[in-house]
Amino acid sequence: MTALERLKVKIFADGADLDEIATLAKNPLIKGFTTNPTLMRKQGIADYESFGRALLKIVTDRPVSFEVFADDPVEMAEQAYAIAAWGRNVNVKIPVTTTNGMFVGPLIAKLSADGVAVNVTAVTTLDQVRRIAEVLAPGVAAIVSVFAGRVADTGRDPVPMMRDAVGALRALPKAELLWASPRELLNIFHADGVGCHIITVTNDILKKLPLIGKDLDEYSLETVRMFHSDAQKSGYSIAQRLRAAGE
């Protein structure tokens, strides 16, 4: 078995390009899909629901996460129930707090108790994971998305926290921990090593999967050849002073 085949963590593709999603949906390595309003805006998507329903026509056999975008808990609930009705394979992403920092635990509890498969997102602390675990219904599927990449961006090592987060969800057999916002291919192995159930991976990182296990001497030689080739193609030159005789 290759290193990739030995992985237990499930790889979800993160993005909002329907053509890319259609291509990735043919890859059995991809076990699910996630998106968010920021990715959709960058892609120029104007109609949220039309996009969501189009995506669900492409992906029918794996979970897909769509996020509410209201900020009031009542409106968030209304959007959550509407999104959940789009398909049986939908997870509804609920930000862990409102924009004023209020923990939305009661909303998460209500949705989970009603059988909505939530994906609690934008989580960055172990305390948030523990508070979420307290309100999830044990018999209902749920995802807790910890933005380990953003934690790493602050100079903190996310690995110990993610390992503890796995433990915080252990009493919930249908809750899965998701490593969100990875910054490099190695994060897939970090997530797998601590027992994360899922990692979301953007297409730029997915393109690096063939590099897993690559011979490093060969990689070094390819790099040397790339630098040399690019210098030659650019026509670079440096004026060289001829050495005088006997110098």
C-alpha cells in the first residue's frame, strides 16, 4: 500500500467551481465536498440556491456542506432548515458564533435535535469544540470544523489541539472532527496522525497528491533543471570580466 492508501482521514474537496467539482466527483479519493460564501463570491456566484442545487445534481452520493449566511439566530435557523431540505446528503454549516461573538449553542442544539446534520464552522479553540460537543445530539450526524490552518497562521502548532479535539468528541459516535484550512499537503498526514475524521483540501493542494512519496534526489534534480531552463528561456546574462594573465 502507498502512503496515500494507508490514510484513514477522509479527504473533502473545498471550492465553488462547478467544473472542478464535476471532475473531482469522478475521483473515488474525494469523500465529500464543502464550500462557503467567500469561495462562492470569489467564483462570481450570484444566486446561492441555484448554485447549491446545481452542485447537488453533480454530487449525489457524498456529503456536501453549505453555509447559512444570516447573522440572527432565528434567520440562521430558517436558512438552515431550507438548506437541509435541498438533499439528503446536505450538511448545514453553522458559524460557531454570530458576528458579535455570541456562541450559537442553542441553535446548534435545536437543529441537531431535529435531525439536521450540522457542520459547525469557523472553530479555532478547544473550548469551542467542548461547548459544541455538549449540545450535539449523540444520535445525529455532525461535523465540527476546526480551522487548524488559521491556528497555525498565528504561530501556534495546531496538532496538539486537534488531538485533544478528537478526544472531546469521542463520546459522540456520529460527530466527526474536520481539519479545515490546511496550508500544505503535509497537513493531510497531520490530520490522519491525530485521528481527525475529515480534512478539507483545496484544489491547489489536491494537485500535489502525486508528489506523495516522490524520490527526493529526483525532486532535487528536477528543481535544478527547472531553474536552469527558466534562466536559459529568459536569455539572462551577466557581464564577465576576463582574468588578466597571471591573476
